[in-house]
Amino acid sequence: MADKTITCKDCGAEFIFSENEQAFYKEKGFENEPQRCPTCRRERKQQKNRRPNGNRY
């Protein structure tokens, strides 16, 4: 395996999908490569965790 350069589908930035990350994905049984850069993944996760009223509790 070698590092791969992938373009984020949300912001268009290029990011590296490293050999270590690829090995982790394979170990976890993930079949698809990431489509979003780490920043967009983090932001998307935060948006999903927000409650509709803006409070987490």
C-alpha cells in the first residue's frame, strides 16, 4: 500500500489517505475510502450530534 491523495467531496481540498489509515480501515472491515477530508468529517460529525433545539442536554 502507498499513501493516496483524495479530493474532499464537500470542500474540494486534497488530503492524504495514509498507509496507516488504509490499514486501519481494512482492519475494521471498511470497504470504502473516505470521501471527506478530516476537517469536513469532524464538522459533519458535530452537526449530526447537535440536537434540534441547539442544546445537547
